[in-house]
Amino acid sequence: MAKVAKKVIIDLPDLGRVDSINNSGSFQPGGTKRNPVTTDTGAVHYDEETLPSKVSFKLPNLPG
């Protein structure tokens, strides 16, 4: 079973693997957002919007 740790580990060119500060990471996978289109009789169909993926985290400021 997967566990959520709010930790981001990313590989950067010329720097190698970088770990984020604990509990500072977040990831949103993106996908499709569906908004209902309503009329007098209720929802008739959906308007779809594509959402981008987002990742944010804080890096420690270490020498070197």
C-alpha cells in the first residue's frame, strides 16, 4: 500500500538527486475538470477543461 509523505525527490541535470525539506512538497497530477452546464431543467452536459500537472517543494540551502 502506498504512503503519502509530502516529500519530493527529483533528479536535476548537473546536480543529481535532490530531496525536499520534510513536509514541504505537494503534487497535483492534473487531468480533466468537468463543470456541469445547467439549464432550467437541470444539468444537460459537461464542459471539460484540461488542468496541467503541478509540483512544488522547498529545497534546503546547503553549501556546494
